[in-house]
Amino acid sequence: MALQFVLGSSGSGKTEYIYERLVRQAGEHPKKNYLVIVPEQFTMQTQQKLVELAPNHAIMNIDVLSFKRLAYRVFDDMGMQDIQVLEETGKNLVLRRLAQEQEETLTVLRANMNRMGYIGEVKSMISELVQYRISPEQLVDLTEDKTISPVLSAKLRDVATMYRAFCDFMKDSFVTAEEILNVLKNLVPQSETLRDAVLVFDEFTGFTPIQNDLMRELLQVTEHIYITLTIDAAEDFYHCSGNEELFALSKKTILSLMKMAEELHVQVMEPVVMTDSAHKRFKLAPALAFMEQNLFRPRPAKYTKPVEEIHLAAVKNPQEELILVARQINALIRQGYRYREIAVVTGAVEAYQSYMDPVFTKYEIPYFMDTTKEVLFHPFIECIRAALEIVDTNFSYEAVMRFLRCGFCDIAEDDLDRLDSYLVATGIRGKAAWSRRWGHMPRQKTLYDLEQLEKLREKIYGYLEPFAAVFARKDARVSDGIRALYQLLTQLDTQHQLWNREQQLLAQGEETRSREYAQIYTIVMQLLEKYNLLLGEEPLQIRDFTEVLEAGLSAADVAVIPPGYDSVTIGDIERTRLNHIRILFFIGVNDGIIPKAANAGGIISEYERELLAEKVELAPGAREQAFIQRFYLYRNLTKPSEKLYVSYAKVDSEGKAIRPSYLTGVLRKLFPTLKLQEPEHMEAHTDFYTQEAAEDYLVFGPHEEAWYALARWFLQENDMQKQEKIRKLLHAPYTRYEGEPISRAVALALYGRHPYGSITRLERFAACAYAHFLQYGLKLTERETSTFESVDMGNIYHTALERYSRKLEQSEYDWFVVPDAVRRQMAENAMQEAIAGYPGMAVCDTAENAYQRKRMLAIFDQTVWALTRQVRAGQFVPEKFEVTFDELEGKESLEYRLSHDVTMRLEGRIDRLDTFEDENKISIKVMDYKSGNTKFDLIRVYRGLQLQLVVYMDAAMEMLRGQHPKKEILPGGILYYHIDDPVLESDTPLSDEEAEQALLFALRPDGLVNSGEEIYRAMDQNFEGKSQMIPVEIKKNGEISTARSKVASTEEFAVITRYVEHEIRQCGEAIYAGNIAVNPYRSDIETSCTYCPYGSVCGMDAKIPGYEYRQFASMKKEEVLDQMQTELARNRGKEERSDEMDEGTAERH
């Protein structure tokens, strides 16, 4: 029995020495067992190294194991295959279930138990307690300590509750992965494998308490134990002054094992000390040798010679950092290096992982990511989670489509798209709807084939109904749910589908992803078996079943081995073990990554952990962890034998500025001549080595000789697709949007020679010609939905107001005398009828719809009350309701003769038409109801964006001129009434009367009123100051306040009307001239793109020349009217000149 340390600094040859000695001894003693114990992720490299060293390249009596594999090896040799080990996924399953059972007992932790990932934190806490041999009883004792805060005490009490419940569950049935070493410890004295064996522990930085317990037993039965540790040969191996020492971990390990050996009377042999790393690993890199001797030392020297082996760079962001690395790797390969001799490490793999594949693929670099990958969001796992969600949400649309989109139901994508649109359009939800034949046809009937949809329904329901039926049984157990899930996966033939996908990925060269698909089915099946074994007899509740299963899935991961021998290794500075590399790229050397920011999460905070550290031994806290990280930095930075590249980003992936790590300052102090490189515009550099990188150069590079030579080379390629791609790249910098029109013939074919068009259509054209073309030319429509939108609410309000008006007209009352009780009853009946008659309005299906109905009834009652008060305030009488333009057949104001024999007729509906009549004249008020927050704006009228009310007024005036030819017809006002339930704000309490007046003012219509006193007084007879009924305010001298009123004279109304007629004609001519330009507008408050449904189609991009907004500046009313008159005068001049030319042509003929 003997213990011996092999000590030396990084690169001094410790591993080579002990492996050569081990191979030699193994050859001399072929019947003796030699075991090499290394960290789990280092086993393959160690086996490879030993095979290379062994004669004939074969090792017969040397085994390479991790602690965990050593345990299983001993278990197998002793015939103990019945040990049930609870892995990480199993722990999550159990803890999730225990959390449900202990919910009432828990206090502080209860609120967080359903938070994603929290069960993992509880598991980590319990694992730490097991590793550091702290029992539930010890935790309870700590809660009684008066020096501990009440909050920490409550946390510890909750942890103790979960820990005790976990131990009770595990008792006599299972052991955890952490406890395997405890079981092994008890078996060491009986193990023939370990008796008189020679053990080598390599690549460890230290041991946990539970590993130390095992070491105590191993020291008593083995012949010899060698332990390699990294420590400078000049250090005092047997004295440690504190955690701040660089080699504190190694010293603590030496001291604890020597004390153990002394207690056991085990011989401690003189350590083997390896020196002079400068002539071993760093013989070709003097700067690296200097760094190893001085990095993080108390009194470092300075390297004054030129530095060739170390490079420091600062780039814009993580993506460009990887581009720089890829280009440098390409250059190194050209110099004769191999990919396997190069490694990339970082302290934040997750920040770079999404960029790795696209960048390294573009530069054709084979690589291996030395990380484990979570499976929770794998398509197969998503399929399982979606199936459970379907049961939990009773066949909700989201859950069903999530299940189908995973791709395991053998349904074509086109069929899924049609089914998706059909479900959205019809609102089919719930198991009952899926269980019966579908017969409802959406409005867009031509898009759907009911027979095909019915076949899909039967197929999908056939998969899901038996599965859902099991969860509906009251006597079902968890084992029944697991069996039903397995049967569903079998019915879908998921195993074969996963195998097919694995083969496809292999054929495409994506070996890493193919390995994920190769492992995922087995992982899930093992998890289901474990779930059944642990909790199979528990009652089956879908929510509990899902939570427990997801907890298990969240702990599962897939690990892959390098897909090829010659590949670049990419990994984490703490997890990844590197050996025999010549080049190291250390990326992400930013503050918060190096050193890693202290983890603020977890059950026990860092401050609380420091308090507990005084009473019990726990995992290292933040301060100690910072010193440990420094040791890992030293180990990583001294791994390469020839070159070290260190880099950091200036901004993160979100564009936020980030600082470099303190490490960059340390390196620059050690190497004063080390220059910081700050490359920019990486794609514009000429150091490209692949075609895809060269294409980037064509896009971003300067047009110099190299650029033209590369372009010529690409264009001489025989690949026509490649040539076309390059031509597009070459033309891209000169791309300009021209907005070319379609031909008049195409416009006629699209729109017809005698089109009927709404005013909204013309307003759409005025907002953007291309949006008009897409909507009315190509007839692109948004996907039909069954949801209740604001437009549906507006339609119902319109219908209800029409019904109310008809009911009032048919009754013995009118707007001026209808009693309040009768008004309220009529309003309620009208609204109920409007809701009942609205297609697809399922008003009682849900509590939400019932509430919506109640609210709409209240708002409508308030609306009718306000409209009644507004009518009674004046002398205008509501005459007509919902007047369609069809009633105005033959009216010239609605028909526009355009060039080339095109006649455009407008369609529309006037919501309400009020009149005020005396002996000589009739004044008209047009009212339009809006459920949205539409405000009248004369500037928008001028721009063609708000033509509706003016056209309505013009049409109504023409109609009345025909009916009353002997009377003067005057414009009284054009008004929007906003159907709303406004919130009243006041600094002081309001009386009922004051609240009523404030509500009337809030519901005051908005628009334009005739400035003639007789007319506006006919709308509100008795107001002083601000009117509550119309947008008019009177000064104290009786004049209208033009600044606070929206008024226009009769002459100004005429100008506005003529201008709108001109604008409509201009729009019509432009439409038939083929104008389809992408020409949105931008004003001070909005752009036409804000709510445009075609944003993903038009390609509007202000960065591309030719794409630009039409800027609409704000103007005063007088300026708008002046512009209108100017436009009209200019148009008259054009028409007169055109008439003169026509007359001259006629005379010549």
C-alpha cells in the first residue's frame, strides 16, 4: 500500500511520465490490474493515448475508467447487477412528484415549485448535500441556530422537508449517482478487481468529500496509487496560506490525502516532480513558456522580446469574433496544421453556440462541440408534450397544431396548412367538435375541400382519441398513462421515422445531429420505464402526469462523440479537457464571462452560503469559485504548445457594449509589446479560403484588383446556378427600386372597364398604391379567422343602430319624445337581435363571450342615450338610416368617367342622415358611426386618406336637390360618432349631473360643422362656450373660436367637395394608368405601414435607394384650403388647354 504524487506545472510532462511508467509496469506484470481513473469526458482521449504508447498498440491489463465507471465495473465483477441507480432524469421525476405531495408543508419554496427549472435547482441542492455528507437532520438543526435569519431558516426547513421525503422514497430501493461511490466504498474490501491493483488518478484538480471517503478505502486495499496534480515545482507542496494561491486546490488535495495516509499508516513515497516545461511542451514557443512561469504569480516578470506566439484581438460582436477565428484556422491549415491540433474554448458556450454552425460551415471547418445538449425542445419531445397538452386543454387549436407540426403524423405540409387555415376560420375547438363530422364552410369556400378535411379529421382523431380516453378514466393509474403514450408513439411509428431522419442527416453529412436522433428514442423509452417503475401506481391526473414527465425530460440530454478524428474541438474552459493541442483560440474574454459572474439564482444565495460555510462544508462559494476559475484559466491558457489566440467582443449579440476581461490587462502587463488587433468589416478582407467566404468579399469588399479578379473567376464557373447567384450579388449594390407600373391592358384586365369601388378602396390607394394593387388587383386577403375582432364589433353596433332606428320609426315615438324606459328596452332588443344574427358569433360558448356581450349591451345603451341627447339638443331631425348608394342610382356625383372609356362608380352606405328644413333651404348633417378612434382631419382629406364623409355629404345633397328642386341645399356638418365607453377623469368628485355632462362631452361627435350660426345653433341650440354636442366653441363676444372649433363656411365646404371629386378622379386615372408603386406616406404621427397587412409582401426597405416615404407635413386649415384651391385651379388650366388642343385638332381635320 503506497501513495505517490506526480507533480509539476502545466506542460511539464506529468501525464506522459505516468502513462509511460504504467505501460511499462503493465507489460512487466501482465496479471496485475492497472486502472487509470480520469474525469468522464476524458476517458476516450486517455484510452487513445495509452494505446499509442503500448507496444503493439494494445493494452490488455490497463482499464481507463471514470469514478462512475469504476463503480459499475466493481458491481459487475461482484455480480451486483440489481442495484437500482436513480439518474438525473429519475431524480427530477421523483422530486416533481414529492413537490406535489409536500405542497402544503412547504412555505418559501412552494411559490417557485412550478417555475421552469426550479425542480432542477432543488435537485442540485440535494445532490450537493449528499456529496458533502449533510443529512436532513443536520439541516433541521441549522434552522434552530439563532444567528441564521428567519428567511434562511425557512428555506432550510423546506429543503430539509424535500430532502427527507426524497431519502424516504429512496430508502432500500434506489441509490443516486452521487451515492454510487458510497456503495462502492463499502464494497472495496471485498473487490478482487481492486485488491493489490495499481491506480492512477489523472487530470483531477481535487476530490469531493464523498470521493475522499472512497480514496480512504482504496488506500487500504490497492498496491499503489499515483495521483497527478498541477503545481509549480518551485511551490511549497505542503503549505497552503489560503484560497488566493494559484495552486491552492492542488495543495489542499495533497494535504488531505497525506493526512489520510498517515491515519491509515499508508506509506507516502517521495513525489515525482516534473520540471522545465519550457523544454517540453513549450520548446517551440518561448513566450508561452514565459506565460506559464509568470501568469497569476505574485511577482511576475515582463517579456520584453517581440511576441509571436500570443495574439490579442478585439472585434465588434461574437459573430465577427467567430469569423475571425474561422479565417485564422483556414490560414493555419494552409500552413500545415491539422484540425485536431486546434481547439476553441470560451467561458460562455451558449453565447456563441448559435453562430458556430453557420460560420464554421461557411469556412468548411469540421468541428466537434464538447457539450451535452438538452432534449426538451427536440421535435420528438415536442410531439409528446403536445399530445399531453391536447388532453389537458381539451383539443385546443394551439395544442393540436403543435402536435401535427412536429411531423410525426404522416400528413403533407400542404394538407396541414389547409387544415390549419380551416381550424382558424371555423373556430373548431374541443374534443366534441373533433369527434363529429365537419360540415361548416368558411366564407372563403373555394380554399377548402371538405372531403379531404374530413379524412384528415378521422386520421388525427383516430390517433388521439384512445390516448385521451385513458386520461378520462377515473380509475386510471400513471402506468396506464405511460402505456397509452407508448401506444400512441408506436401507432405513429416514431421509432422508424426517427431512424429515417437519422439516415437523412447522415447522408447530408450532419453527423452530430444524426446522433441526436439516434439516441432520442432510447432516452424517452428509458425515461418512461423509469417513470413507470417509480410512480406507476400513482393515480393518473393529466396535469400532474405532464409536470412530472416534463421534469424528467428537462434533465435528459444527449452526448455525442467527435464525428471524425480530424476536427476542431470547441468547448467550455471548465468542462472540456484538452490534450496535445498546438493552437488554442480563447474567445469571449469579456467581463462577466472571465471571470464568470456570480450566479444570483439558486435556492441559497451567495450571502447565505457564506453564512452556512462557517457551520458546514458546502460547495465553493462565489469568492472561492473566482480563485478556482483563475486556476482553470491557467490550465487552459497553458494547453497550446505553439500559439495562443485571445479575443473579445466590444458589444454583445443584442448590441449592448461589454467590457474586456481583466485577463487582457494581465496579458498586456506580462507582454508589453503585445499589440491589440482590432479588425473591422471581416467580410471585406481578402484572407478567404472558401467559396462562400469569397462571396461575402464580393458583397462587402472594395472594388480593387482582387475583387475584379475574383468576380471574373466566379463568372467563368460552369455551374449556371452559381453564375446566376454571383450576378445577383454583383448587381445588388446598384439595386434601386423603380416602382414600374403595370400596363393599362393589365390594369383593365384586373379591375374591369366599369368597376364598382368603395371609398375605402380609394383611400387605400392614396395611402399606398402597392397595397391597393395587392388587395384589389391580386385580391390578397388575410387568413380568415373566427375570432371576434374590432371590425366584428363595429358591424354589430352598426346593425343594432339600424335596428333601433327602424324600431323607433315604426313605434309611436320619435327621437325627441321617446321615454327612457322604452328607449332602453328598444336598444336592448336591437342589440340582442344584432348579436344573434351575426354570423359565427357564439355568444354563450365561454365566460369571456358572455362578458363581452354584457359589455356591448351596456355600451350600446349608453350610445343610444348619447345620440338621443344630441338629437334633442338641436333641430336637426334624423331622416334616413343606412342609406346605400344603390338608392342614389343615376346620381352624377357617384359616377366618374375616366379616360379610355372607363367608368368608375362608387359604392357606400351612409349611417345616418339628419336634416333641418325651413321655407327656403334644407341643411344636411351626415353622421358616420365608428367603433375605432377615428378623428376628422382636413389634412387627411387633402391627401386623399379621408374622403368618406365628404363623398357622403355630396351624394346626400345631390339626392335632396332632386327631391327638393326649389329649395337651397346646404351642408350642415359631417361628423364621426365614436362608439365608446370613455373613462372620465377629474381631480374632484363629480355629482351625477356633472358626470352626465362630462360623459356627453367625451362622446361629442368629431368632424366639420358649417360655420353659419343658424346651422350650428340648429345642432345645439342653447350652448355657451364649449358645445357638448358638436366640435364648436363660442367666445365671450359670441363669435366662433376658430382655433378650438372645427368649422367651415358653405363656400369652403364647396371647395372641399370639388377637391375630393378631383382627388377621386386622379386616383382612378392613376389606378388605370397602372400605378402600383410602393409609396407609403409618413406624417408627424403615423405611417401607412403601421397597420398594413402587406408588410411582409411589399419589401419596403428605406435603406434601398428608391424606397422612400412620402412626407406629409402638418398644415393649418387655411393652408389646406389654399392648397386645394391651387390644385383645382391648376387642374382647370390643364383641362382648358386640353380642350383647346382638341378643338385645334378638329379644325385641322
